[in-house]
Amino acid sequence: MSLRLDHVSRIVDGETHIADVSLTLERGSINVLLGPTLSGKTSLLRLMAGLDRPDEGRVLMDNVDVTGISVRRRNVAMVYQQFINYPSLTVFDNIASPLRVGGYPRKEIERKVHQAAQLLRLDGLLGRKPLELSGGQQQRTALARALVKNADLVLLDEPLANLDYKLREELREELPRIFEKTGSIFVYATTEPGEALLLGGNTASLHEGRVVQFGPTLEVYRKPHDLRAAMVFSDPPMNLLDVTVENGAVHNPDGLDAPLGGVLSGLAPGRYTLAFRPNHLHVHRSNAAQIPIAVKVAVTEITGSESFVHVDFDGKRWVSLTRGVHNFEIDTQIEVYFDTARAFVFTPAGALVAAPQTRAGD
């Protein structure tokens, strides 16, 4: 079974929510829709489900056009950011509700409910009501109700966003294990690149209603097609530096002048944009290959084991994600360091020219 979006577009009150999207998702696959708020993730999920109809293009299931078929006539399950359970029903009855609506026999309902409960570690909670559960247990109940339907397509719209950090991390680790045990197509919408990396599978990077790249998650992360795709898959955002390559060196009028090295080696003379992730911009030099750049501190955020040091250079705001506690005063002049081997290189129009070689931990 496959789901195919064939050049679908969705326009609401003259505003384009989805623009000419084509995707093919296969049975048993995990597919992440990654993008910031208002990038089109929920709009795309609604088109997949049949809650909305595209203004252009088609939706096909196993090559059958289902564009005009409503969600009620499709084998689809959805879990939302705001988890929804019936407060007057037990966990067992919440999970069983779609099976009862479907007319399944009692023994089959019991078998399926216990199977889903075991998968989601709800075995000892089946007699409880939702208000007697933690947030994570309530969300697992909502997930179990979706999984028990054996839906061809399971759509999850930022299902962990309203949970506290500990519960989010717990469920993020569990979800890939749960997904592997079904044959459904899973589509998971998130704003967080880290969540996409943890889930694995495939990722579609979205920007303003368009899919800017789709493929295996690590490939999209390590080799973005263009600058827009790279920015979607970086939080905090990529640090950008406009440079000119000439006479065997890389230059920037605000203080960068260094020999070509790393991924810059062999670049033809001309203008480029370098992009490097916050964890590749350092406040201390660790090797001779790193290039120093004088910057001004804007603000420092200390998270405990790490610090986000925001600095200004060349009219741009950069972020260094650095291990340990670093408390720089605002407006302090410091040097930051980056290795040209860790830089992405783009043309001024944003096309990828070169990407870093993959290293352990990247």
C-alpha cells in the first residue's frame, strides 16, 4: 500500500497553504514533516487524511484516486497535539472505542486492546480513567486508540508538543519501536529537527507550503539540496557568512581573510555563502585549522551542560552551541572559531556547492 500526492495545492481565502507538492509514501515507512509553524505541515496532513480537498492535484492510495473520498470512508487514524480521550471511559474503553464502532466481536476487541496496551506499556492502567493518568500516559492512550484500528495511514500532528521535557523524551524514544511493529504508513509532523533525527525514516522539509527536500532523514540533514532546506533542518538556525573566493583565499570585508581549506578547497573564484551549524562554531580554539573571527556578544543562554552564545558579525546574528557554562557580558568583544571542513557552501542563489564529509557524531 502506498500514498501518493500528485502535484497537490491548497488555497484558502486567496492564500496558498500548500503549493504543488508531490510525495510518495510506502507501507511500513516513517515519514516526518519538518518545518516551522505555518510551513504547511497540518494543511498537508489534512489533505492526506481527506479532511480537506486539494484545489489542484490528486491524492492516490495504491494508485486509486481518493481525492474526493471523505475521511470517514478512508482507513485513517489521527493523533493531535491536544490529545483527546473520553474522560468518562476507562483506558480500556477509550482504546476499544473505534473497534466497537467498527462492529468487532468482543474477544477480538479484547485481544487488540491488550496487544496495543502492551505495546504502549499501558497494561496496568486499563481500568483507570484519563484524569487518573499522567500526561504521557494520556497521550499513549490516544496513540493506542489510533494504532488499534490497524489503519493504513496514521497521521500524528505534533503529538508530543504539550508534554513536559521528560515525557517528550520518553515517548520520542518509544515511538520508533512502536512504528516498527506495524505495517501502516506513519506521517509525523514536527517543528524540531532533533525529533526528526530521533525518529529516522524519511523527512520532508517544508517551507511556506512547499516541500524543499524529501528523502532519508540523515541524507536530508547531511546533504541539504539548498540553503532553504539546510535552514529548515537546523535549530538554532545555521550561521551564515557571505564570502568571496579569489587568489586562493577566502575573504569577507568585515575581518575574515584565510587560505582555502576543507570543503573550500578547489572552489572557483566568485561569491559564496558559507553555512555552519551552531555546534560547529566554538568560543575556544581546539585545533590549528580553526579560523578566528572577532565578534560582539549579544546574549548568553546557559542551559546547564551547554551554553548558547549569541554573537553579532557582519550584520548577522550567529549562535555558538558550546559545552559547559560560559557567561560572557553583553557587548564583550570575543573571538569565535570555525573549521572550514565543517562548512556548507552555497551559491548566492542558495544552491549547494559543497557539503562537509560525514564524521562520527554528525
